[in-house]
Amino acid sequence: MPRFLTLIRIDEKNPPAEGHSPEMQERMGALFEEITKAGVMLDTAGLTPTSEGTRVTWSGGKISCTDGPFTESKEVIGGYSITQAKDKAEALEWATRFLRTHDEHWTVTAEVRQIAEG
């Protein structure tokens, strides 16, 4: 079965002032329980803010490191999941269901990509 990486993109500079509601947390927890019991979820996690990250770049035969925050970025990766689904349609369905757990005042994007095997 193919594996998929889902990148969760958020606007780190403008998070909703309301944050995660208890209802949203409950919906998300129920979905995570369901997707785990279905044997689809392999791994998932949120990420620390870009202010705590470092970009390592190889260019012109040299390595450079840049500490965050990365001011030129509007959307950043706030979390990820690795799933194993029968096809991309199923992976997209799970990603869509995850986005729907969010309250209406959230703006969240999920990028779903199949992991190249072999």
C-alpha cells in the first residue's frame, strides 16, 4: 500500500486569537483515534515555531545556516502526518476530514504527496 506525507500549512504570523477550542480538540482526538484504529496513521506531529528552526542550504559548493524565524514565509509547515492508504483518493479524504475538525476561524492547508518508494 502506498504511503503519503501530508504537510499542514498554517499562517504562523496570524494564528487565530481564539486558538483551539475544546470542541475542536475533541473532534481532532476522535479522528486521530479512528484513523489509527483503521491502520492508516503511521505517524503525526505538530512542529515547533519557525523561530526555533534552522534552515541549512547547499549552494555554490558551500553550506550556510539561517536561524528562524523566516520572515519571508507567509505559510509555514505547522505539522505533518504519514499515512498508508489504498490510494491518493483515500489519503485526500483523511486530509479533508482533518481540515474539517478545525473551527471556522482557522485557515489551514493540507498538501498531500505520495512518498516515492524504492
